[in-house]
Amino acid sequence: MSSIQDHLFDSEFLDLSLHYLSETLQLKITVLDSDQRPIIEKGEIGGAAARYYPFNFPQNIGGLSCAAPNPEALERAEPHINYCLASLNSQLLREIELRETSEEMLQLSSQLSFLSRVALKIIGVEELEQCYRITLREIAGAIKAEQAFLKTRGRWDEEISLALAVGQDESVTLRESECLKERGGCEHTMICAAADGSSLLCSPIREKDNKIRGQMIFLRLPNQRPFSSYEKKLVGIIENIISPTFETLRLYDSLQDLYLNTVKALAAAIDAKDEYTHGHSFRVAKYAVAIGRQLKLESKEISDLEIAAYMHDLGKIGVSEQILGKPGKLTSDEFGQIKQHPVFTDRILQPIHLAGHILQGAIQHHERLDGSGYPLGLRGQEISLFGRIIAVADVFDAMTSKRPYREAMAVETALKTLCQDVDSQFDRNAVLSLIQALQANIPNGELGELHTTLRFDALHNLKQFLLELAEIVATMPAR
Ligand SMILES: [Fe+2]
């Protein structure tokens, strides 16, 4: 049942019209609803002639029944009735427009607030996958989807695939593969139904040239109402606005890569100054990353650690090649110059405003826990985690590499030497993690990826040696 009263925001004009028709023209006016039931009655004089005038509205909302004492009176009143009816109809149309406009404004404002919320959350997030995750979760929350899936490609064409359950219903299995396989190729945002009656809302992720780069799919279970056209429109708008952001992030990823390659090139240039340290920065970076992984650092921390390790000897560019490559014993003045290289590293890196932990890692690798290191003589926890990790990686590589004045040490000897200085000079967890990383990198008794030229005195029992050494380091009393 519906009536004109449900659709008129301002009923004053209706009252005036009814008053005019009933009082001035002396008609009996009845307003009827869509079921032809009277809802308003005006005027006393009814009679032999009556006519029904429906309201002009997209749906049935009833109309006016006008009655006069005789057909002639009704005929005379008809132009007035039609005029009132036309005015009422145009008022109804204006109110429809007004309602639609205010609904659109409401929708627009909720879309804007959604977009600003997502923008605030992804500002400062540097990983593309994390941005996708935040966006997917926010959209799923906004349209009350229970599951959401995303499949796309990153900067280097690597696959990014995400699946999340928004509701906490653990009994519902995520149907990622099913959804993406069935609906993975839509070219426009669309609503469709899965075989079990779930409602799916699929939206393509586009590149700048409008090429489709991936898909987002939202799912509502069969016991929920299907997605509406408003929700489809919202996802379409969001997708259009957010796609350029993802494009920028992909570009940012490539800039990061360019930056890392530049750092590697610099590290290679430093290593090349001294034939005995060839490849040193790269190996230190490998060992540091291996230690970081054993310490379960986050992937972003590990890539920062890698950069810090590549940069750790950058300051050697300010030390003469004669001193760096001198075969004999260094004079105290020469050693004083070498001790300045972390200070030079600091000076070189200051202008590029690196994150504090990367800079600290690069310039603190000669600091020692007991304060005997250089350049600042920092102690214990004054030395950053990255500084403590790179110190272990650096010393291990120095010991296992050939020097002008000695042969490369065997891994066992180098590790034993490191272990002697655990807690006094080197961080126990970093040393333990290096041993465990070496242990984890021994396929068939060889040291696989970490360093192919490492020398072992007793390869046959290296694994056992590392196991026992790890046990000793883990259980030795604190010093
Ligand atoms: Fe160094």
C-alpha cells in the first residue's frame, strides 16, 4: 500500500488544493491510496457525478475521487481539478528529484569519506602488497562482503594473490581459487551469482593505459542479501580512483630497485679499491640477511638491513688504497685513518636522509659491546641491532677471506674465534643466528648459496660441528 502522503515532503499544497476544490467548487474530494482506500475526505456535498483522477507518479500511489451534485457541475469544475492535479504532480516530481539529489550527495559524501580513510591508511606504506591488502579489507568492510580476493601482478610481474575473510566465521572456507577461476576475467565491475547462490561482486584492476592487470572479487554468502547496484557503483568508483595510486606504488617499487642497484654499484666500487676485499660488501650483505632471517625480522627490516650492509664500508672511499692494501703491519697513524671510515660513511650518507636504523647499521659495525670498538666506543644496547648484526657478518667475512698477510681462515676456526668474544664484543643472538644460518645452508655437506669459496677443515662433520657450537653458544653463561 502506498499513498501520496508517503511521497510528499511538504503536504501544505495538498491541503490547499483539497480546500480549494471542496470549499470553493463545492466538490466532495476523497484522496485514495494505491488500494483505493480513502485516506482523506473533504466536503459534504457529493452526488450523482463522480470521477477518479490518478496521480502521475512512477508507481501507483492512488489518486483523487471528485464528486459533484450533477454531471454539469463536475464538467465545470474539471479545468480546476486538472490544474490542481497538474500542480500536485509537478510537486511530486520535484520531490523525487530532490530526494535523488540528496541520496546522490549522501552517497558521494560516504564515498569521499571512504576514500580519505583508505588514503590515510596507505600513506607511508611502502609495500605494494600491503596497500592492496588494506584497500581490499576497507572495500570489503564498506560493502559488507564476507570474503574478498585479489589477484594481480607487481612491478616485476610477480603474482600478488590475497584472500581474506572479513567476518570471523571460521567455518566458512575461503573460496579464492573457485572465485578467481570462475570470475577472474571480468572487464567491468559486475555482480553475478555463484553456483551455490553466493553473490559475487567482481571488479577489474586497471593500469594507466586501461589494460586489466588483475581482479578483485567480493563474496556474500547465500544466506545474505545479494550485492546491490549501489555497492557495485561504489566499488567501480573506488577502483577508478585507486588504480592510479597502485600505478604510482608500482613505479615507487622500481625506484627502490634503482636505489638498491646504485647502492650495490657503490659497494662494488669500494670493494674494487682493494683486491683483497673484492666482493666483501656483497658477502657481508648476504650474511647479514641470513642472520636477520634467523632472527625472524620483518621482510622490510631485512631489505633495510641488506642496504645498510652494502653501505657499511662506503667510507673507505676516503681512505688511501696504499693503506687499505698494505701487506705489512699498519702504523698507528695508518690505523687511525682506517678507523675514520665509518665517520666518512656517515658524512657521505647524511645528505640523502636515510632512515635512522639503516644509517646506524652502516656506521656502527666496528663498535663492540664492551666499548672497545670505534669510532664512538658505544657499549651494549647503545649499538643498534643492525650495527650488531653487521659487525658479526663483517668479522666473519674478514676472517674467512684471504688477506695480504694471511690465508683465509677455515669456517670452524672463524666461528670459534667469534664465539670466544660472544657477549664481550659480539651479540650472542647474532652469532648464534649466523651459526644456524650456515647450518641451514648446508645441502649435502656444502655451504650452498651463502659462500661457495668458504673453506672447512673437516667437511664430513661440519653439520655436527655447527650443531654443537650452536648449543654451546646458546647455553654458555652470560658474561
Ligand atoms: Fe668496516
